[in-house]
Amino acid sequence: MRRRIYPLGIVATDGFDRRLFRDTTEASPELASVVDSSQAFLGDPSGGIFVQDAWADCFKFLPEDVASPGPGLAAVAALLSELRRYPEWAELQAASALDEWAAAMGTVGLVPRVLAALPEEVHKTSQQASEAAENARQAAGQAESLAGLLGENLPDEARQALQQQLGAAEQQASAAAQAAADADAAAVEALQQSLRQPGRGVRMGLRQAVSDAAEDSRTLAGWGLAPGPGKHDPQAARAGIAVAARLVFDRQLRIAIKQAGRVFRLALSKRRTTLHSSAGEIYSLELGSQLDRVLPAELALLRQPVLRREFRRRFAEGSLLQYAVRERQTLGAGPVVICVDTSGSMDDPAPGGLSRLAWAKALGLGIALLCGRDRRAWHGLLFGAQKDALREYCWPRGVDPGQVQDFMSFAYRGGTDFEVPLKRAREVIEAAPAFCRADILFVTDGECRVPAGFLQEFQAWKEAASVSVFAFGVGFGTGGMAAFADRLWHVTGSDQRPLEEFCEALAGSR
């Protein structure tokens, strides 16, 4: 069953815009759920029109409002006007202009937060205004139908009776229209009164809703949602919207996503570079005979017959002044395999208001973002104590939006076994050319003894394959990882030095 196409609301939209919103809603269960919850809060169809207008305001490049909103929409117009006052609204628009999926992602992140910030009296008065507007539309339609019958050839008695019915219907329609106008005014007054009361924090809540939605849109914009309609992977776009919907109510996930962004920026800033001679950046002058690099002043010698001979002589000798260039080559650009302990103790608190598990996964997600930027492979392994249980995520070209939610939420919550993930990490690196000379990142809070035979074999393979192992001990100890890790850090508080040192080590490992 197809969803309805809502009528024109506050934002000026044409039939194509409204059908596109309907189609996007049908393709995204999260957006459809937001429409239904808005209908329940603001009334039918005001709630659906509010979501459609919020989407259209984000989607259209230069949105404009209609000259006069229809009945029952005064509160929606006032609410949309209030949201537009905040600077963060422009950021939300900039992240989604001309992009129906990004606009849907912003709407999914915005509307539930806005509705949660509105008080109960706005809910009641908006419902009443929507019901009064619907009554007015029905009364006006009935009067219009009776007026149409008067144009037909009717007996005098029937015409007289019809005129009496029409008069009563017109009076009823006029009263219903006045009631709708009064209900609209009451809904607007309830909204404005709640905004005028600083102690209730409604205005602050609305601004925070816009700010959070804009921040989430910026965070998820690079996760498979390229700008421009028709250029998306629909599955990735729907997955991005699903993540945006979860961010609204999952505080731990929002903090973890922010932490992943900090890790990504930190790793990016710590990237080292080495320079070698090649086509690229101009850094000095040298003598040579490469005409594509010769200085213009030297080429000017060709204009004079006498100096032309001098140019040819110096060209033959390779003594013309030319630009010296070099190419900037980035280090630390190898693939990454990350092993994350998901035992029960990883649910204990960690730095930054996160659990140890969320902190570890945020670290992995941040490195995945870095790998996506450089178009290099990333492989995630979530492990526990089971010998045959590993949750795997292979992202060859950056973060896969369809798997982010599962990666951030899944956990075995049992014991800890180091041998299984290390063995699997080796298999991944050996099996795929894309993981040649990969770095292994190992994060745990547990203690585990690795068999001596396996450890000796693993160390020999690691050296032969030029693989580096970086390890984080989150919590009270390093868990015996010193036996196989090249670098080991212990994380207990808010000190960022372990992360900085890891990012420097990762950058310098290739």
C-alpha cells in the first residue's frame, strides 16, 4: 500500500517535490516512522506536512514559503519559523541541498528531537487545530457540493429546499472556519508562550535539536552519501538514515561517533610525509635540460638570434636553470586489521564517558574513516572467548554505513581468548593482496596467556611479512599483550598521549 502525498504546506513545493518526498518515505522505514509520530503529535495532516516541509526546506536550494498557509498550519508555520532562526539550520541545509537522501537523514535526526522538546500543551492545541481545520474543510466541501446542485434543472420546491440546506451549510462552514482560525491562534499562542518562558527550556531544546541534527548530518555525510540526487547507493543511503535515527536516542553511540571523529582527525594530523625527487611539488632551482621545467627567463633567450646559440649550448650541457620538483608521498598508508575484545568486562567505564567497548569500537571506526579517506582496506574482528566465534567486517574502501550499527552494537560478552583473533588476522593478511604488510590493532582489557608454540610461530610470521602489531590495554592492565605487540599503550583516564603516540606510530609504520 502506497503512502499518501501530502498537500502543499508552508514551504512552496510542486508535485514533483511532494512525490519525491513520498517515494523517499516509502524507501526509508525510519522516515516513515518519523512521519507517523509527527502525525500523532501535531495531528493529521499537520504532522505529515511539518515533516514534508522540514525535508523540503533542507532539500530545496532556495526554499520559499507560500503566501498564505492553509487552515490548521499556523502552528507548523510558527514552529518552522522558529527553527530557521538558529544558525545551525543553515548548516543543516548546506549538508543536504539538492540531495533527497541527505535531506531525509537530516529530517530523521531533527523532527523527533523537535517533538521531544515541545511541551504537552503544544501537542494538545496542535491536535485541536488540525481537527478543527479538517472539520472546516468538510463543512466547506459540503456547502460547495450543495451549491453545485443549484445549477441543475430542479423543481421549484426541491430548489427552495436545497437553498435552505445550502444556507444552513454555509453558516456551518463559516462557523467551522472561524473555529479553525481560533484553534490556529490558540496553537500559535501555546507555542509562543512556551518559547517565552525561559525556565522551561523549550527554545534551548529546539536549538539543541537543530544543532544535534546538523552535527549528525555532517558526521554521516561521508559514509556513502555523496551529494546530488540519483548518485547514491540506495542501500548505503538507507543504512545512513537508519544510523541517524538511532543517534537521536542512543547517547552512547553519539559519544562514540564523536570519539571516532576525534581519532580520525588526530590520526590525520599525525601523518608523516617523506619526499623524493619526482614530478610534483616545486621546492628549489637546479641545472638541467628538461624543457617542461626550464625557467621562463631561460626560454626568453630563444627570442634573440645571438642568445639562441647560448641557449642551445647550455641545453646540450644540461646547464639551463630549471625548477626542482618533488612528489609528496604519504607514509602510514597501509591496510589495517583491528581486533576488539567484546567480553563482559568491556562494558565497564572508560575515558570520555564511554564504556571500554564503545571506546575500542570508536577507535576502530576512526581508523576505518582514515582508511576510507586513503582508499585502503580495513578489516574488523570482534572476539570473545569462543574458539570458533568471530564477528567480521571487511570494508575495502572505507566505512560501510550498512554495517556501522551492527559493528557498534554487537558483543559476545563472555571471556577472552587472544589466539583466535590473532590467527584470523594472519589469515586475512595472507589471503588478500589488499592486506599485504597490514598493521594489526589489538584492543582489550583482559588477561590471556597465548600458547608458546603459537606465539613463536606468530612472531616469525610477523617479522617475515613486515607486519606491525599495535595494542591498547583499556582498564587496569595490558593483559599479556607484550608477548606479541610491537607497541603497547595503557589507557586508564582522559590522557590523550596514548592515542597521539599510537597515531604517530601508525603514520610511521610504512
